[in-house]
Amino acid sequence: MYYLYISLVYLLFPFWIIFQYIRGIKKKDYHARWQEFLGFYSHQHNRAAPILDGAIDNDNLQIKSVPYKATYRSKQNRSCTSQVIWLHAASVGEIEAANVLINYYLDNSPYKVLVTTNTEPGYVRVKALLGNRVEHVYLPLDMPGSMARFVKHFQPRLAIIMETEIWPVLCATCAKNSIPLFIVNARLSEKSAQGYRKFRFFLQQVFADISGVIVQTEVDALRYQSIGVNADKIFISGNIKLDMEIPELVTGQATQYKNDYFPGRTVFVVGSTHQGEEELFLKAYQRLKQQFPALLLILVPRQPKRAGDIASLCQAENLNLTSWTERTPCSPATDVYLVDTIGELKQMYAIADCSFVAGSMVPIGGHNIFEPILLDVPVLFGPYMKNSELLAQQLLDAKGAIQCFDTDDIVHNVAIILSQAQEKDRLVSAGRAFIGQNKGALNKTVELIERLTATVYN
């Protein structure tokens, strides 16, 4: 099965080349970096050196209380110095979750951090959040040659994959080179688990090469076990997103943003919308506007490239639209403010009077419902929450959020929040209390990685 998988990847490779060429016509910077997908790197991507100044004792490096050694020996008995922690996050959503873990290693580790993504939006988000504090390349294609060149070039001492990515050649290459590999903040929907179970006999071999799978919930643990992960390799940590910290700059600028761009407006922010959702919120807005004349709808699509389609929807509904790229304040006549760039969602949530986390009114699975709560903003979401189904239900049970099933629900519940300050405060307080009671996944994850990694390097 492993060699059949590799054969299929090679058969699809010519189509990938065509896809990349077409994609690169419009995105020259993306096109210029296509070699990274094959494991070839320019002189700018040198093997990373330690962050710390001065000499480092490679036989007694430490991260917190766990002793580390900075050398490893591969199965070919080849010794090499390894100064890189490699973290892979497929795209924007995974980068947001990974940011907490990345910052931990930047602040507490003597190693540099290399981040790989699959997509350009993921790269853009890495640069926005972390700047030059980390190095970024695109994840090589899951082929033996590409992965071997990647590992030989960067020589990572530790590999971390965020949430749900499973790459057989990547796993085998890490095992061959004695690189501890972890899937962290892992989650698995029942639908995905059903699909993976069909290949359980193959996935058992793939997961045999992984050091550990650190999952969000007991339900995720059972699902990973059902697709072939040994129970002794599965650990439960909770959701790292609950440990996310909001930068002071975001909260500090909230009042200024609202005064500069949205003066005198009551703000309803709908974040991470997908196709088929904007129509619902435009209709809900028009009904709410009758009760709240100062209401402004801020739409933040998950993919900014859909801005043109959303603008057409607004025009069809005779709604006055202003785009964020115009960098102009909304006028009293503005109905919809469209955020058509990546990286502004936190700032928009910070100025909101009420928020809705989209990707949940259509079968996408939902997005981060805790970000608005951390900004003291009441949060609503829809019925499709498979990406964090247990936590979403627990938050609902704690009365820290409201679930809506249709446009009528959206209108009814937003109206309550905007008209009843006591209900708004109660929602935020309950949400905050829930986060306080359930955070700590970061510490658990780091402790597990350090303990299990130490067995490799000692």
C-alpha cells in the first residue's frame, strides 16, 4: 500500500506541475518558490542556527526541566547537528492554533523554528503573526525525494503537525532519520474517521512511525484509535486555542479603530464566511436594520478572493458597501463593510458589539469560537460545528454562546444581545469562565512532547 500510494503521487505529479504553472501566472511570488515543493532551496534558506548568542553546550541543552541533546544518530548511523524545530500548519486556521505553540518555543527554546504551510494564505498569515522570528518554506510534496531533500537541508530535531494532516512519506522519512514526529491539537470528525477506517490496515503502518498523537478530546482519542493509532501513543491535552492570548495592540487599538472607521455605529461582525453564508447574513441584516438603524454589518470572508462575489451580492440587495482596502471610514449610509484582506479578523472582533463565527451555517465545520470571547464579545455560531463539536456543545451547556439554525434565529438572538446589556454581559462572563476552566492544553502538549522526545535523545 505504501508503494501504491507513492506511485499514485507520481502519477498525479504532472497535473500538479500544470496547476502550479497556471497558479503562478497571477501570483509571481508563489510561482518563484515552486522549487520548495520539490525540496530545493535557495541560499536564503540555510540550515538554521541557534537563536541564542554565545556557545551552546550541545550535550546539555534544556527546554524547561527536560534535558535535550542537540545531536541525533539516524538509522544509517549518520550523526548530524540539529538546531531546528519544525512545525507544519496547513493553512490559516492551523496557523492561528499553532501560534501559541510557536511562541512558546521561540521564548523558551534555544532552537530556531521552521514553519511550513501548504498554501500562500498560510504563508501570509505566518508573516503577519511572526514576521522574521521564524523561517517559512512550503511543505514539500509527499514524495521520497522531496522529503529526503527537505530533511537533509533543514535537519529538524523535532517535527510537529497541527490538527489533522496525515502524510505517509513524511512520517516514514522522519522515522528513517530518527526525528520525533507529533500530531498535536489533533481532532477528527466522525465523517473523516469513517473514511480513514477503510484504509486502517495501511494507516496502522503510517502511524507506527509517529511518536505521539496529542488530541483535543476523549472522542478524538477514540476516533484516532479506530483508524489505527495504538492507544499508548494517544494523549489528551484539550484545545490549544483556549490558551491563545490576544495581543495588547489589538485591544489597545479597538476604540481608535471604531472611532476612526465606524463612528456612531453598532457593529455586528460575521467572521470567516464561506460561499452560501453571506446571503443569509445580508437578509438578517436588513431585518435587524429596521430595529437598529445604526447597525453596521462587517463581513470577513475566509477567502478574501471572494470579495468580488460578495460585493455583487450586496449590489443585488441594494446595500451600500465599503471595502477595507479602501481604508476609508464608513459613512452613515454604509450597510456592509467588507474586509477583503487576511489578518484583520481579531481587530474586527475587538470592535464588535456582537459576533457570529461562520463556516457553521453551511457544512464546513465551524471556526474558532473562542477568539471573540477572549475579546469580551458575545459569540453566536451555526449548526455545523464538527471541527470542535464537543467543545462547542460544552460551551453551549455552560451558557457561554448561542447556536442559531436559520435566519430567524440569527435575527432573534442578535436583537436580544444588542438590546439587552445584561444578557450580553452574561454571555461574555459565562464564556470567559468556560475558557478559564478548560485552558491548559499548551502546557500539557509541551510537557508530553518534551517527555516523549527526551526518550529519543537520551
